[in-house]
Amino acid sequence: MLGTILILLIVLFAFSFTNPRSWLYKSPSFEGLPFEQNYSLTHSTFTKEKLDEVSSFLKENSGTTSMLILENGKVVYEYGDPSDISIISSCRKSVLAMLYGNYVQEGEIDLSQTLEDLAIDDVNGLLPLEKQATIQQILSSRSGVFHLPSNGGYDKKNIKARGSVQPGSYFVYNNWDFNVAGHILELHSKKTVYEEVEKQLAIPLGFQDWNIQNQKRKVNTNKSLYSAYHMHLSTRDMAKIGQLMLQKGSWNGKQLITEDWINRLLTMTTPKDTVSKRDELPSDYPIQFSYGMMWWLFEDFHNNTDFEGAYTASGFGGQYITVLPKKNIVIAHKSNMDLQSMLGLSYRRFTPSWKYWQILNLLMEP
């Protein structure tokens, strides 16, 4: 009897590990519309041979669990299960930045407001200098506030002593800025970040796998009062976010986010030399990024001109929404780590950034 129970538990574990959505996430709360499929590659950037090569690479050399490619708004490639839901890690920050646009356009959020204006403080208090940081500087990760965030995953090695820099003068990838940005949006909108995602993105874009109950924030009030607004999306819904960015905020004839705001998100706020210095990369490294407002901007990618004007949302472990406007291409990539994390296992499904750049290079090489 004990042996039978053990076998059943092993089978259940194996099934759940390959299908974590079956019990980690609730079913979609509404039926979204799928992308149209492009079954012909006649006028495509890609060939069948190239996509087959990419599939072999993903299977043999990466921790990719799902990837979807859109070209001219149609699906040209799928790998894995694009309906698979999991945490999108720091891609959440890029999504959050999009949600500000309409409030800024309508004058409900003034980017020149300071933390002091908004009565924002934190555990053990912010310094008077830190309270002079503006919303614009928060969104650009240049607040100069080096208070501990609730969650890890930020650039600890480049954090300076508190009060040592003027707001706006120093870039560092700090989760305190990103978490407070979520709080500021909620202050002005009177809605949660997740309600804003649903209203501004999930419903109008027709997300196919959205359920607001799948969204879970994380906070550690011993460190900071401000939550990390973790987002859990499917690969195909991530692709819709990328397509909206590519279309400058327009969807089915409606301007969901102003084009001006999309352009502002993609305007450099920190140059590539500074970003490379923070990442300890040589100036001649073949992949160079600058930073906009919570989006990473390609400045060079192996001298490939297809990446002119390209940009990406980037999340720990292999979560990406990459947009190549010059080729009308959107790439959504995921390595699902949710179940492994929940069970305390080491990450067997994991795609580090350098591996994702290999995938992109193989996919887009001339």
C-alpha cells in the first residue's frame, strides 16, 4: 500500500512539474483572442531551416521552456507551450512603466513631483536629500535613494552610501525605485497595479491566460514598506505587450497608450558607457545597452543593423520581451522557474542573459 502511494505521489509530482499551471495558477478569467498564424515564410525574415536550427539549439543548449516570435503581427514560430504561465521577473518593471502613460498624458501624474511632495517615507526614514528625488528619476532608476528594497535581485555592488549623491546624477538598477514606482501609480490611480494591468492591457489586448488572482506581490516590511509587484503571465500574453510597444501604443485602431509616452520610455536616460561600466563590460563588448525608462535599449548587437532601434524587457532567469522595429519582429521568451522555486529546488530551467543573447544572435544572424 505504501509503495502504491509513493508511486502515485511520484507520478503526480512529475505531471505537476511539467504542467505547473495545472495547480499553481487559476484558469483565465475571460477568453482572449489569439494571434493570427503565418503559415508561409515566403516573405519572412526567417527560413524553415533557420527556425529548425533554433529549435535544436533551444532543446539542446538552453533552459528555454517557451518562445514565441511575431513578425508583422503574426505568429511565425512557437517553441514549447506559449500558454504556460510563470513569473516574468524584472520584465514587470517595463510593464509597470507602460501603465504610467495615460496618467501622465491626462495630467494626473506630474513627473516633477518629489517624494517629499507625495509624503513618501520608509522604514527608519528617508534622508531630506533622498526626498527630493522626482517621479521621473524614480522611473529612470536615478533617484539616488539607496534604501534597502523589500526584495533582492538588484545591483548591490553599485549601491552607494545613502545621501552620497544628488537625485538624478547616478544610475543604478535598484529595486527600491521600481517598487516605489508601483506605489506611486497606486496612489494616483486609486487602483492596484494589477487592476491597472487588467484595465489597460489584459482586457483591451485580449490576453488569453489572464486571471488577476494569479498576481502576487511580495513585501518585507522589516526592510521596506513598498511591495515588489511580481507579475505572472503567459508567453503569448507577453508577446501582446511587445506588439503593443512595436505599434507605439496602438491596438485595433485605438490608442491604448499615447505614442508620446512609448517614445519617452524608449528615450535614453543613461548612456551605454555608464551601463557597461556598471556591468563591468569592456567598451568593445559586442552587445551594448543604454537605459530608457525601465526598458533596455540596444545600442549595438554584434554590429547587426537589424537591431537598430531595438529594445527589450529583461527578467532574471530568461524572461524577455524583445522588439525589433526595423524588422517588425517581437520575441517573447521564457524559462519557467516557478515550481522549482516553490519546492526549494535549484533552477534546472534557467536561461542566463548571455545564453539568450546567443539565441538572438543565432536567430537574427545575417
